[in-house]
Amino acid sequence: MRVMIFADMEGVAGIQSWEHVGGSSPFYNEGRQLYTDEVSAAVRGCKNAGARDIIALDGHGGSYTGGKPFMSWVPDRLESGAEYVQGYAWARYVEPMERGECDCVVFVGAHAMAGVPDGVLCHTVSSEAWYNADINGTLVGESGIVAAIAGSFGVPAVFVSGDAATCREVQALCGESVVTAPVKVGLGRYAARNLAPHDACALIEARVQEALEHRDRWPKPLTFDAPVTFNVELHTPDRAAAFQGRTGVEVVGPRTVRASGATFWEAWDHFWYRS
């Protein structure tokens, strides 16, 4: 079995502030350790289920002030037996799926889309630039975007860990058979009732193993009827300037930009920057 782990930081147990996920705050060092340990737990779950190829991607854009994004893991805390992609543009690394070398994707540390009342640190791609995003009229957050990318290559999303709101969101979009590991419950955007880190890691390890061992229960890949249209509602009109003149992307309103394609990946490939 060949698995890709898409990881983010805001959905990790014990994290409920921006200071945990970037900048020069000492809370960021704490957050990096918590984040790394949950990813390692997911890798152990994959290995327990017999996965032979495991690729984990750091999808968290935060960093030390002035540092490079997508490099938040603590290297010597990473579980052996997997490969780790760091420093690569978010939601652009799809080579294993393009080659047909990925059977499923799992989400670790995922967070809810923008505007969810009980979503801890909820946002969609950028808390400052994006207001909402939808695919063919269906609102999606970051997990939905990645699930749709994977679905473009016939790959299902089978597991998610994060807060309860995120687990609810992914199941509603991808199917009730997605196995979940809710490691915290949001008490607002900046407060949560968390599992202890050890308990969160144990839950993730066990639930990832469960998800992979029951292939007959996997949901179908997330796909949308062609033409697939991706719309992003921006926070402010000035944000649209970055998309003007970009091939395959239209500015269709003061705060709205759109890309289309035969699959979601084709639309996303137009829309999102290349590494």
C-alpha cells in the first residue's frame, strides 16, 4: 500500500493560537514538537497497517520570522520508515499520484475552513487574503482542496485528524466512511478542549491503522462534474491584482477570481503558483 500524508499544524492537539504556528514566539517551538509527533504517529499507523511506501508532506506555511515556510517539523523527532517532503509549495506535490503510485491520502493536523464558529484557527489557505473558496458551488477548505486534487487522480481521502469541526467537515465532503481522529474540540477560534499529546498520538496511530486496514470501507475519490470551476472570494479588492493576466484565471468581480478545467487539478494548476 502506498500512502501520502498531507499534514498541517493548526489541527494538532495543544495548538490554539497563532503564536503556536509561526513567528518568533517560544510557543512555536512547542507547536513544532507537537506537530512532528502527530505526523510520526500517523506514520506508525501506516506501518502497522503494512504500508510499504509512505510520503509525508509538510503543508504548514508558517515559519520562524524570516524563515522558509513548509519546514516546521523537528527532524530528529520524525518516525523512521517514511519519506518527508519539506520546503515545497503547498498542494503542488502530486508526482506520486500522477504516476499512479498512491493508493490513498490521509490528513493530519487539519483545520476547518474559514468562518466555522467552533473551528480552531479556522481559515482557508490565507487568513488574511481569502474569505471563501468553492468548487462547482460547494464550499471547501484546505482539506477539501487537497481531497479534490487527489480525486482528480482517482485517489481517495480516507482519514483525518484535527478538531471535531474539521472531522465533521471532511466526512460531509468526502463521505461518512472517512475515519476520523478528533484530537480537540473548539471552544471558539482561539480556545479548545484538547487531548493530552500522548493520547492524541495514540488515537491517530490507531485510527490511521484502522483506516488503511479496511480498504473495503474507503470512500470514493472526491470528484466534480466537468467543467470544474474553482472560485475564490478574496477579503479585499486589492488582492485581485495578483491574479490579473494569469493564464486560465479570470477576475470576475471586485473580490472574486475563478479558474476552470476538465478536472479540479487542471483548474488548480492554472490558479495556484508553481514551485
